[in-house]
Amino acid sequence: MADEKYKFTWELIGDVNNCRPNLGLNLRLEVYRLMQYTLRDVISKRIGPDACDEIFYQAGEIAGKALYENVLGKQSDANSFVRNLQETLRVLGIGILRIEEDGSSDGKMVLSVSEDLDCSGLPVVDDVVCKYDEGFIAGILQGFTGKTFDVREIDCWCTGARTCRFHAKPNE
């Protein structure tokens, strides 16, 4: 089936411990950003910037769910979940996560990611750019809570904030 040709599974990550015996697991940031921003360019030109943003959000969601299931695994409580998530994001070089508002009562929360993989160091463009991160956070939160979330970036390095800040709320 055509729609299954590129379906993501965790097996596509491969055997990372044995795949690059000379180069190892490290990859320079420029290479990651070359892939992300050239893909955004092509997708945006083909189908428009709004559809491109939706695609990146959805891809981030898939990645967030997969990271939760395959790396974080079932967590016993919210504190353990947050600690493990913070450590995982730091070790993987994705960013430094802080929970600024925890949402204990209504599920809404504000999270910040410093040294964000997608945008730290980029020029100010007066627009948030971390659509993939929005979906990624939504997917991770869904993995932990079993609820779907709407996550929106409210501050970004690219708007001059020097940290990325996200508002997350559970969908009804």
C-alpha cells in the first residue's frame, strides 16, 4: 500500500550501538538543521506554509509517542516522568526542559526548552518556528497521560525570547 511505504516504526532507528563504528552517535547540529529546514522549504513550496506546519506537528507527535514508548517507558508518577524526561532530553541533546506551570488541577501546563535543538542560535524572524517540537511535546504528554494535547509555542528564540516556551492543554 502506498500510504505504508514510509510508515514510521521504531525499527527504522536501527541498531545505533553498531551502526557507525568509526563515527559514533554524535552528529553536528548543522546536519540536523540542514535536513529539517530544507525539508520545510520544499514542503512549504509544494503545499504551503500552513500545511507544512501541520506536517511537522504531526511528525513531532509520532516521534514524541515513539520516544515515550521506546525510551521513557511507562512511568509510575508525574514526578518520575518529568525527571526522566528532563534527563532524556538533556542526554539526547534535544534541550533543557523546565516545567514552569505544572497543570495539576486542569492539565494545562507551561514548559520551556532551553538550548532547543531546532532554533537556538537562529536569527530573530518575529515568528515561532518550533512546530515539530509542539507535536513532539504533545506526543510525549499523550504517551504519559493517555490524553491528546494541543501544544503551542508562545515564546521562541526566533522571536527574541532566547528560550522556547510552550503552552500545553488537554483536548476535551
